[in-house]
Amino acid sequence: MERINYTANIIQYIPFFFVIWSDDLLSVSEVTVVRRIIESDPTLSEEEKKLLYSWLNKEQPPKTKVIKSWAELISLSGIKLIESDTYPLSSFSRKLAAINNGNSPINENLAEIEINLGIQPNHYHHLFEVEVVTEKTSDYYIANEISNLLRGEHAQQLEELGELLSHPLFNWEVNRDLDDFRINVLNQVQFLGKKGIGAIAYPKAYGGRDNMELYASIFEQLMFVDGSLTIKFGVQFGLFGGSVQKLGTKKHHDRYLKDIGNARLLGCFAMTETGHGSNVRGIKTTATYNPENDTITIHTPGKNDNKEYIGNALHGTMATVFAQLIVNGKNRGVHAILVPLRDNKNNTLPGITIVDSGYKLGLNGVDNGKIWFNQVEVPRENLLNKYGDIQADGSYHSDIKNPNKRFFTMLGTLVGGRICVAKGALGGAKMALAIAVKYALNRRQFNDNIKIQEDLIMDYPSHQLRLTPAIAKCYVYHATLEEVMRQYSDDTISDKRKIESQVAALKSTITWFSNETIQECREACGGKGYLLENRIPDLKNDVDIFTTFEGDNTVLLQLAAKGILSDFNSELNSGGFTAVLKLISAQIKDKMVAINPAYSNKVDKDHLYNPKFHQHAFKFRTRRLTYSLAMRIKDYIKKGVPSYQAFLKVQTHLLALGKAYSCELAYSTFVNSTDSIEDLKYQELFRKLGILFALHEIREDASWFLEQGYIGGTKSKAIRQRVERLSTELRPHIEVLVDGFGIPDHCMTATIAS
């Protein structure tokens, strides 16, 4: 083939044009980027610019012989393409121009093409007949700096915890002996208790630091060691200790909190019942006050009214038992009472029956059991009486007169547990992603060039698409849970009802996400991901239950949706005619956006990457679902359908609203968090993660947005392409991003992660 001669000024652009036309990267916005670089290039003559512009015409692409001449120029150059360079293709292009005419000036802005077009290793691996010096990851970002951004003010304490967890007691191993596994986890919890880790959230007077935010971060970190440890730690110090702290008063704190915090007093949290599941208000266990001897009798009335799935049931010596409190023949609703389970020789006390739950799908280091109470008497003082008390004269008193409000206020104090469950599940997803990514950066498979080694599976676009959006979601959800926990821990916020709705939605969304992600990681690791030694199977089994404990996800999403509806109705009712006009105005604006073809098919990069577009899309979806849900319920009730039945008819709508709300909340929280990052280099990285999260979420619910006319087919396709492009752009930083999760090296015991 006759070789075409080019000037050095043109040659520096040829590798870019070769990738562009070989991989069809060119869209309208990309053309604009390349034209801008060419226009601003002082090294180019007008004739050279004219030639380069001609290669940007999608209607008349370069001829085949021209593209082949580019390929020949590249393959015969003898230049190595070095992946560890910050911008590999730009570096290669400069070297290519230099060997053809070493005296020609080089355009210093070439890297902008590489950045804006998202050209990454997989684009040139199978295109260039040159030696590629492969590097698994770029050192442009530093993992510790990312980790410090995530950990915030708790970075130092979590670093110290990581060192503490390097103790041999916490070494992970395959353990299928039920008794041995449980004893080992018990020893771990007692070790942490003695070191003051369990009491972190308790007041300083009782050995704590009064720091619920740090406690929640510790809970997540423990998932890197073992799921069973995390849950038993949470049961002992969070549920049992937390119930004493949040529902009890000073007399209970003085008597129990120190011993609970250092794990001398082991306890459990007995709320759930076999026959009543998530319906806490409907539990059947009774707590009847006996005025004649000033005691309370705890009793399980029926066979299926027992407490079930109670962690610490076999090791615990006391339980916080939730029961219907009956005083002077009147049911005062659900209250919590401390009930001793065993004597100092660990024998079960009279009237108490405890049965081992046995092997479970996961978390077998946690001693779950069923508990029945047969006329068990405890002193009146054992009633956790912050929100309802039996006074010395035998009368019942509560400052909260409304029983419904009292019930939900009591449960609201335990919302921190749901945040911890979400953080724990997220920790499981982070661990699985770190293992899968590190495996993908070592495992090689396939290549059409037998002269060079096979490709890393992390360089395949399909593999990037499997893992990278999930990594972005981990960053978004992490920031969101940190902020929600901050608000929950803020004592100046007296009304926590909004936070309860937020947590209900987020717990559901995040635990489902974590399960899906761990499964994807298992498949991404092939048969290696199926081996117990590689941790993913246990993560998969342990995190599975997170979707149903601390509230079944489907129930919680409906709870969240009802909270949104309640706020919606309150706003309308309090705002009167003005609120109605605002609602109508918002609906008209939404409709105008949805039916505007210029908006619904707008595909330029600046628009698709703009957080204002993402936030509008998420807000539009939440508002639309809220309004249509309210109208449906109103119509059913208008027709005479009882409100309970009306809600049953719209359950799927409630779930859709709950999911939409959690997505909107998570993204807006992350955007605000990213804006506060002072280092612009890392702010830009986090922004890119946020964009990937947003576009991936819109893509996943594209059918709804298409139905509403909010996006058109052209825009839907562009969003899909952008998700793929962003996943590729983040490829050089993929290992740094999972290292940024802050998983201690000694916890990365999976063979395939090394």
C-alpha cells in the first residue's frame, strides 16, 4: 500500500483519529471538543487545520486507505504505549510526532481530547499493533486521601480500629463448626467491649464517647472482618444496649450501661414474634402489672407468639422484651421491659424456654434462638420508662398522651439501628467489589493477537459496566448515610419523623443494592468467586438477611411512601388555595418539560453531565409519583373504598415512590457533599462518580421516564452510551477507588484479591 506522508503537526493527532474512527466515538459534542483543540493549536497551519477538520465529518468519514495508512504509521513506529502515563495516548502521540520530526512544537492540549472522549486502554488494546506496557492502575489519585474524604472526622479513630482488628483473634477463616464459630465471635465481641469499642455511642459517664456517628462507622468496618461479628456486636451494644440507653432512664443507665458496654452483661433484643413479623404493634406477648407485689408478669399467650430470630439468645443473660403493657386491666400499648434469662451459672431461669435456631443461610456465628415466657415475674423497676411509666401508686403515666404518637416515638429512637444495617450492608458490597476488582486486575483472558499476552478482564467494557456503576453507588450511598446519621444524632433536631422516612427508604434501597452487587461480584469472579476462601460466598449469605431484619424492605418502602404522602397532604392542607396553585403550577411545568422535544432529546455532554438535569429528573419522578398516588387513593376513598383497602390497591405505586424518593435523596445529598470537597482534583473525581450514579439510575428506570415523555429514545440511547463511556473513563482509577473504601490490608484475605 502506498504510504501517505504527513507533517509532524498532523501526526500528533493521528492516534486520536485512528481510535475515534475505529471505535466510532464521535458524536456532535465530541466533534466540538476536537474542533476546539484544533482551533486553539498554534502549531498548525491553516492547511493542516483544514485537513484535520475534514476528518471530523461523520457524513463523509476518512477513506479506508487513509485509516489503514494511520494504522501502518502507528504499527511501524516502534514506540511503546505506556499505560502508567497519566494520559497514555497523548504521551504516545507526542513520541510519534517527535520521531517523525523532532524539531516540531507539540500541542500541549492534546490530553483534553483523551479526557473528553474518554479514551481508555480497551480502546487501543485491540486496535494498536504496538507493545503496550500494561499497568493495572494509575497513581493520579491516592487511596488514603480518598479514604480520608470518606471517613471525615473519624479517619484517625477508624485507622486505630483497623490496627486493633489486626489481632489474631480477628483472623478470618472458613469455619463450619457451629459451636466453635459462635464462641469465636463471642470472644471477639468481648474483646472489643473490653477495649471500649462497644460503648462508643453511650454517654461518657458510662465509659462511652457519646458518638453514635462513630459507632455506625465502626459497625460498617466490622463487615470487613466478618458478618457474624458485625451483627453480634450490633445486637449487644446497639440493640440491647441502645434500648437501655434510649428507652430507659438514669436508674437503668446507672445499673446496666457500663456492664453492657464492656460486655460483662450480655443481652438480646426480643421484639420480633413468630406469628407477627414486622407488625410490632400487633405483638401478643403481654406484660401485666401486679399491684399486689409491685411486679410485672411477662407471658407468651400462644404457641406462635414467641420471640424469634433473637441474636445472643444462647449467650445472653438478659433481654429487652417488647410486650403489650397492661396496667389495671387496660392495654397501654407496646413497651420494653428488661427480663433476666439466666442465672450466674448460665442456667435458664424458671418460666423461660429458649430454643436454638440452628444453622442459617448465613451469619452462623450469631447464636439466634426462639424465646417463650411462661408467667415470668420481674420488678416494676425493670420497665424501660422513658416514654411510659408505672408510678409508685400503680397508675400509668406518660407525657405523650396519644398512644399512636407514643408508639412511634418509642420506635423512632431505634432508627439508628436501621442506619447501621444499611451501613453494614454497604460494607459488604464494598468488600465484594474490592475483591472482584483486584481479581479483574490480575486475571487475563482472550486476545486476538497471539503475539502479546491476553487482556486483563478489567479492560473489557462489559466488565467495567458490571462493576464501576456499583462502585459509584457505594460512594453516593456512603455520603448519604453519613449525613443521615449526622442528622439523626443531632439533638437540636427534635422532630425526627422526616429522618425516619428517609432511613426507611434508604435502608431498603441500599440493602437490596448490596445483595445485587455481591451477586454480580460473585459472577464477575467466575468459579473463583464460588470458593469459600475468597470471602464472596459468605458475604453473599451474610448480607442476604439485611433485607428483612430491622424491618422488611417492602414494608419499610411503604412506610417511607406513606411518610411522603403525609408531608404532601400536610403541605396542601396548611397552604390552602396558595398551595393548590403551586401544585398546579409545578404539574404544568413538569408537563411542559416532559413534552418538550428539545429537552426530552437533548443529548449534548454538558446537559447530560449537569447535576441540575439529574436533580430535576429525580425530583420530577418523585413529585409525579407522589401526586398520582395521592389522586389514586383519593379516588378510591371517594368511591367508598375503606382507606386500608385503598392503600392495598396502590401497594406497587407506594414501592415505586419509596424507591424514587431514596434515589433523589441520595443524589442530592451526594452533590452537596461533593461541593464541600476543597481539593478540586478529588472534587472532580467525586463529581464524575455522581454523574455515573445519576445516569445509571435514569437508565435503569428508562421505561418510566420514556412512558412519561421525560426522555425520548435518542436521549435514552445517549444516556446508555454515556454510562458505558464513564465506566471506561474511570478504568485507570478503579483500584484506587476500591482501596479508597479503607478496607485494612489484613482483612483482604481472599486469595484472588492478592
